[in-house]
Amino acid sequence: MIDVTTPPATGPKAPAKKRHRVYLPTTRHVPVLATLALLIVMYSVGVANYAGFGDTQVLLNIFVDNAFLLVVAVGMTFVILTGGIDLSVGSVIALTTTVTATLLAAGWPAGVVLPLVLLIGTVLGLGMGAVIHFFKVEPFIATLAGMFLARGLSLLINRNSIPITDEFWTEMAQKRFRFGEGVFISLNVVIALIVVVIAALVLAWTRFGRNVYAIGGNADSALLMGLPVGRTRIAVYTLSGFCASLGGLLYSFYTSSGYSLHGQGLELDAIAAVVIGGVLLTGGSGYVLGTVLGVLVLGLIQTIIAFQGDLNSWWTRIVVGVLLFAFIVLQRLVTRKAK
Amino acid sequence: MTILRHRLFWPAAVLVVLLISNLVFSDNFFTIRLQDGHLYGSLIDILRRSAPLVLVALGMTLVIATGGIDLSVGSVMAISGALACLLIGDLSNPDALGPVLLVVGAAIALCLVAGLWNGFLVAVLGIQPIIATLILMVAGRGVAQLITGGQILNVHSAPYRVIGAGYFLALPVSFLIATAAVALTVALTRRTALGLLLESVGGSPTASRLAGIRSRRITIMVYVFAAGFAGVAGLIYSSDVSSADSNAAGNLIELNAILAVVLGGTALTGGRFSIAGSVLGAVVITTLDITAVSVGVPVETTLLFKAVVVIILCLAQSATFRAKVFGRFSAERADVQRADVQRADVQTADVQRSDVERSDVPG
């Protein structure tokens, strides 16, 4: 037998000493750092080119306008980290806003409607998670069916846009936290940031968070290690369902209406945000902070187009595509070089 | 009971159930008439209207076989229809066959370029397929609108109309095009080594490359194929309605195509694929849409109806579901358990073997 305990001889060691002061990020952090750096570059380009782009409120408005997307994308992060996908989130938003508006119009008290609509999305997520785990249906297909189901239900309830006039809802929608002259954030942003912080803590420092990464890394290994794979997998879809309905709630604050066509294509925005933030679709690698940056990138693209102002609908689409392309390619090049 | 476990049994069963339920609601559903040398009837209509989805699903199958996904097919459909309608509008004689063929060729060529772009992003730059094709999905519709100037272009051209609405030998031309595409794909993947290479790249791109397969080239090729087929589907759609509508063309078709592929038994993780399954899946989905209308499901509940059928179909296809629910009535449960035990055995054997191999490695 050959002795395998002796470590293999390493190469020349000398150069390592001289360069120890250079900061080299961990490989796992590279995608997030690359996104952050490019985000700053993109923001600076915006500030340089458009008057008024540098206002604090412009930056805060990105959060105000995308708070619901942020919440949805956080839920999506958990799902994608386990190597799954959730296509139902956009439809769950539609269902949540439609049910909210319908029940409020029917005179139900806000205190009953609020937990009820949150429960709807959560139960739907639980159902999809159970189908995915127990019956081994592909996540893509199970959540696609969930997408049809939620959108179908909201169309069944009402095909038209319903305004929300409830006092509590109006108050929530108009609540502002001011930091100075013309500098404010809405309640939605506060809720979204709380969700982000909780999610980041759960993912980094709890057993559940570790399990999520372990399953995404290799589900079979996780099972052989004795981790509760089934429970965790069902939990992430439930969590994503909850986040989607909470996102729907924020959306109903934001638009003061319920409509069965709300949130169309939002699932792709959420997935794009998560992936731009450096999470691998195969699972096991990525951070909630990356997702926040991903949402900011999408928001910044919208803001730049709004400041440009003279783009018609098709040029807007093309420019969104080009900016997305430029961002992803740059990120890819930066990440590759660092490795 | 073996037939129950064939992966295409349940989609086929749902197709039969849908057709029979059609018969209950409309008496002459299965009647096929010969009129002016054309076959007419609901069944022929299903064949005709399945054609675009079959084409898109065919390309999607190849992409999924390599472990990728293509979200841009709907936008590519819009681009091809838009370019064809724009160029035909410029022709001095839109009824001449030659120039129209040239236009069709140009439209498909543009789509192939779009596919090359997707393939470049995925294979050369190494961007995750869902994001790489999302770029073209977003921008592509913009390009299509740019081509048409944001309007719906109407065309009047007899040869162009043949593609989507014409008949040849009493059969719809679009059906014949789809059949030819299926035959071509089957011949390429099952009669040459291409199918094997695709499955190999889908299984593991790195291992394939180390085994001497040009996996990068194969990956680019499947995206080109997918875009080409989507382009033809876009021509069929736009020719059928004699216009180019950049918003409606191929709307949500990417999801339907992926659904068709998965219902047909191809896993999204890549590797093994089934062309017959995808075609069957596409026909099931089209029949489902047509049935919803003919049975008289109200417009509001069409989507719900579709969701319920898809859920039932997915559950029926899941061996675990059948074993858990119907287990006591059949031997399937024992089979599933046996399969699990075997898999566990194989895994243990693998682990042991790799242990042995590792200890053989010189230190």
C-alpha cells in the first residue's frame, strides 16, 4: 500500500509572503462583490449623464418602487438556493391583490383580510412544496401549474381592476418615514428591509439556513447526512409562497387596487434579480444581499430609462435588454478573472 | 400493468379523455369531410393548430436535453413574423412565389442569428441559460416592434398565406411542415451520433469535453436549432392571420413548450430526451386549449381548467403518487420500493468503489 497520509508536496511557497497585504475575496463572495462594483459604476454613469440623478430621493425611490419585488425575490432566493424554482409568485401577487380588494369591497374588516390573504399564498406554497417533495414532480412544472391555478382563480373572482378604498389600506399606502426635506421612504420599504434582514440572518445563522445550502449543494448527500431534506424543501416553497403573498400585500398598498393581471412576468424579474445577485440556479451558492443588489440593478435600469425619457415602448425593451446584457457579461468577465 | 408505467401512457390517456369529452359536447367532432380537395374537421383543426407549438417544443427538447432552457422562443417567433411581413409589404408583386420564398429565407436566417447569439452567451460566455435567453426574450419583442414600427402589419400574399393556412394533398401545410421538422430531428438525433452527443453534453458538459466531444459547439447548435424552429413557427402563426402582431405572436409559448417537453418525459436537468413525448405533449396542450373552448368553459375559467388538467396529468405521471395512492391495489408499490432499494445498493457500491479508487491513488 502507498501511504496516503503524507500530504503531497506543494509548489514553491515564496511568492505568497510578499503579496499577503493584497485583499483577495473568497471565491464565494466574488459574484456579490462584482455586482456591487458594477452597480456603483452604473449609478455613477447615471449621475454623470442626467441632471438630478444624484438626488438621495432618486435612490430611495428605487426601493419605494421595488419593495414588493424585493420581498418576492427574497423568497425566490431560498427556493433557488435549494436548486428549485418558483414560477407562481407573479400569479400569487395577482391572487392576493384580487382577494384583498374583493373582500374589502364586501365590507370585511382589514384585521381579518390581512392575515387571510397572507395565509392563501402560504398554503399554496405549502401545497406545491408537498407535491414536489412527496410525488417527485419537477419544481418547474409543479409551480407552473400553481401559476395557472392562482392566475385562473383571480380571473374567476374578478376580471376587472377593483379599487381599494379601505381606511387602513389607504393609511398604510400613504405612510411615509421622512429623513429631511423631500427625503422619505414608504412603509413598504421598511417591511421589505425587515424581511431582508430576517432572511439574511436565517440563512446565515440557523440550522434551517444551513440545510437549505446543503440541499442545494447535493440533495443526496444531505439526505445521507441525515438532514431533514423533505421538511426543508417543503418549507422553502411555503416560505416563497408567504413572501409572494406579502409582496402582493405590498403591491396592493403600492397601487391601491386589486387586479387579476397584476404581476405578469414578475416571476422572471424575481429570478433575474436573484441570478444577477450571484445565486447559482443549480443551487447551493449565493446570498440574500446579492438578491438585494440584483433588485437594485433592475430598479436602476428602470430609473435610467425614466430619466432618458424619450424612449418609446419598443426602444425601452431593447435598452432594458442591452443594459441587462452589458451587466451580465461584465459580471461574468469580472467573476471569471477573479477565479 | 407494464403499459401503465410507460412514460407516454398518461399524456396519451389525457388526450383520449379530452377527445372523448369533446365528442360528448359536440356531435360531429370526429367527422372529417373532404371539401374542395381539403380535409376539414375538428381533428384536422387540432393538427393544424398544434403545428407552431410542436415546432417550438421540438427545439426546446434539444435545448433541454443539453441541460439548458430557451425563454426567447416567443420573441423569436415575433421577430420572424415581423420581418417577413415587412419585406412582403415592400415587394412589388407579393403574389410571386420566388420573392416570397426569399423573404421566408431571410426571416429564418435572422432567427438563426438570434439562436447563434443565445448559443454564444450560453456556451462561450458561460452565462446561465435562463438569464442568457431572458435577454433576448425582453429585447426581442422590442426588436420585433421596431421592425413593424409598433403597428400590426397586414399583408396580402397568396404564397405566404399557404404556409399557415394552405393545404397540400388535402392536408394542412403547417401540419406537413411540423411533420417534416419532426422527421428531420428524429433522423438527425436517432440515426446519427448527434442524439448520443446531446445526451452526453446534457449529462455532464465537462465529462463530455474530456471525452473529446466538442460540447461548446453542440450547445451553440441546439440554440440555433431552437431559434430556427421558433422562426418557422412564427411564420406559420403570422401567415395564418396574414399579419404581424409583435405582442400577440408567441405570447407565453415558452412556458407551454417547456410544459409539453416535460409532460413528454424529458427531465429539465438534461440528459435523456424524448421527441415523440414532446410532440405528444404539444398536441395534448393544444387539444386542451381547443377543448376548453368547444366544451363551453367560460373564458374566465379557461386557465383554471388548464391548471386542473395539468395537475392531474403531473400527478398521474408521478410513479410515487400512483404507488402511494393506488399502492394497495397493485404491485406497483413493491416495484417502487424495489427500485429504491436497488438505487441505494448502487449508491453504496459507488461509494465503496470510489473509496477503493482513492486509496489506489499514489500520494
